[in-house]
Amino acid sequence: MKPDTGGPFTLPHFATWASGLVLDNHKPWVLEDFQRWFIEDLFTGAPENWFILPEGNGKTTLIAGVVLYHIEFKPEAWVPVGASARDQAEILYRQAAGFALRSPSLRGKFRCYDGYRRIVFGADDKDALAPKIQVFAADEKTGDGVIPTLAVVDEPHRLAHMGLYRTWSGKLDKRPGAQIVAISVAGEPGSEFEAAREAFRKAAKPVERTKTFLRIRTPDFVYHEWSVPAKGNVDDFELVKQANPFSGITVEKLAKKRARPTMTLGHWKRMTCNLPDRSEDSAITEQEWAAAETSTEIPAGERVWAGLDIAWKIDTTALVPLWAPREDYRVFGPARVLTPPRDGGMVSVYDVKSAIRELHERNPIIALVMDTHKAEDIYTWAKDELGLNVVDRGQSNALAAMDYERFMEALRNGWLKHLGDADLTAHVLNAIAVRLDNGKARFERPSQSRRNVREQARRVIDALTAASMANTTAAADLAAGQSWGMA
């Protein structure tokens, strides 16, 4: 007599069904404990379900099995699968189609249409109500007409934004019991994806937490995350193994992977340790910037240089003070960042003037360094009404390269300090280094596109531009023998 496996959409029933599937290594599929935990929580029916763990742990294989199971046992099932590109989503399709074609227990039950990246259960594709899986590209407009019973977003960390996820999750109320699943590794700090992860972590107390595993389950969402702790040693292979629960990943294999000539620290941290990490093109790493943090604030009354980068629309306006009592000790104060309204309006001239005036009243400005052609009215006001020495500094490649060289030299030698200000830090870490034709480099935005307003927080570097202009001017003044403040 067969054991009682319960009805569909229970862990025992799914485990029994999955045991009949054949993997691409031609071995039977045996669910591992970490997969069972996620399936059990998924079948509680929470609308949103996230499964976040490093590459190579079989998350795509697991969800490929889930979508096949879903269309077999859910009447009129409709499962859209989306990713950053259609080819990425096809990986899950191939896994599911492989199961359907290799596994004797599934043979004849599913029709796989490679050209359409579609799998249909038990009926011809012309049947409008036939349960099916369909691959989509990650465009919320493309997926707007979808009303899923189960939706899957594969690797949302690669998405430019979370528009497709929001579109599909917003459709769940239209189908009783509908769910969405996201499977991914870590993304870049400041991305919409990482903001969403943080929101899940803060939304409820964990059901379970160990050094490398976080499990949260509420009526509204399920969240499983496997990762090395934020302050953990990413070269401790025993620890990294704990964050990679799949039995096929061993300490020995991890050590070999880390030692590959092409492996980089950034890729290792994000893809194997599941830790958010910035692009490897970043001009300044988080470690380099963190090492320059100080608790010594700029005393009130001390004179400062101030960099001002003005952008009236889309980009931000940033004002950054620099206290440099001597050449080998320079401290950036908090950046004042003004963000334009996202309704097409401009930053207020009054707000820009107020920021300059407030800084000048607390810390008299030695020199206000700015590109005056962007704001001749501000230049005239600062010079005539406040009596400031305004240094006109353009944004040519030659001057930008000088700013880059002076800034990186001072950071490398430990001369530059900052107070950990969130705005300045974000702008510094956003920047990439772009090589110029003459071999020099300049700070640049990670993306020149201004079309996606939601992504502006990840592309702005205006506070760094302001800070680097102030640093270059201060360094030149100090080298010429001028000094203010502390001896």
C-alpha cells in the first residue's frame, strides 16, 4: 500500500511527485531539506514568496519543478516566467522542459513549444483554458495583461527596476490563491531589489534565524535567505559552505572556485556569499570609503572650502564642505543634497541659496567651487551678496581627471576623512572610473540614461563631483602655503 501523501499542494504530495522526476545528470530528483522548507512555506498560500540564495544551489531546478507541478494540479493554471532578458528566463523553461521530456512519470503529460518558450499540460495549445507556462521578458508593459495563478520572476537582482514584479504581484488579487515567487542572489546596494529585501527583513520577526539562514513566514509573504553574515569572513570556506546549503557544494569545491584566476572578490561576494556588492567598475570600494570615516566633526566657526554641483532637473544639486587645516588632514562635512521634484519641476533657487547661506553662517566659506555656466545667477548672488570667493571650475575631461587624481591620491594616503554622511557615501559609491583616451581617468555615473526616474538614486554622483572639486582647490591652496584653522 502506498503511504498517504496528502492532497496536492502539500509537501508530502509534492515530494512524492518530485521523486519521479529525472535530473539532467539522469539521476532521480531527491529534495534536500532546505528545498523542503521553502516548498512547505510556499504551500501555506502566502501571496509573495522569495527564495534568495547563492548560485549553484538548485533554486532554478526547484522552481522549474514547482511550475510543472502547479500546471498539472491547478485547474486553468497560468504561470508566467520573467527575467532580466528572455534568454535568462529560458533557463528555467529548459529545466522544466527537460523534466517533462526525461521523466517517465511525466512523459506524455506536457507539450513543450520551444519556439514560443511555452509548456502546456494535457491539452493542445489552442485550448485557451489549458494550464500553461509562458516565458516573458522583464518589461512591465509586456506583462501587463497577465493574470497569473503563479508568477515567477527569475533573478530580479539583474532587473533595471522592479516594474515587472510590481505589475505581476498587483494582479494576484484577481485570481483566488494566486502567488508570485522570486528567486535570486544578492544585488547591488541601493538597488530597488535590495531595498525590497530590506523591507521584507524589517516587516516581521523571523520564524528562524541562524548564522547563515533567515526564514520569515507571515500570511502575506514567505522569505528564505541563505547568506554569509554581513561582517563574516568571505574567505572562511567553512562559513561560506553554511551559506550554500546544497549537498553538491563542498568546502573543497568552494576553495577551488575562489582560487580561479578569473574569480574576482566582487563576484565571489555577490554570487557565492549572497552579499550585496557594487559593480566591479566602482571607482571607490566600500572598504576604502569605510576606512576613511572619522568621528571628528568640523567645528563651528572653522573656515571651509565648499564644492557645489548644480543640476536643476533630474540630477541632484549637491553642496559639500571641506575642512582642511593642513594638507594631510582634510575632513568632508555632511553633503547637502537637493533632489528635484519628480513631476518635471526644478530645484528651487531659494533652496540652493539657503543651503549656501546656512553653511557660510556656521563655517565661513573660503572658496565656493562651482561650474558657473550652470548657474550664473547663483554665482552672481554668492559673489555680490555674500561676498564669497567663487572659483569657476568646469567639467572638462582635463579638470575632471585632475579632480580624480587628487581625490584618489588623498584617499589612498589617508589624508581624506568623512563623517559617514549617507548622501555623500551613496554618491561616492555610485561612481565608476572611466578611462580617457590619454590614459587618465575621471569619476562618472554608472549609467548615462536619465529615463528611469526610479533608478536615479543609483546613478547620481553629484556630491562626489562637488567634493572632488573642493578637494582639488583646497589642495592647491594648501600647497601654495595658505592654511586656515588648526595648526
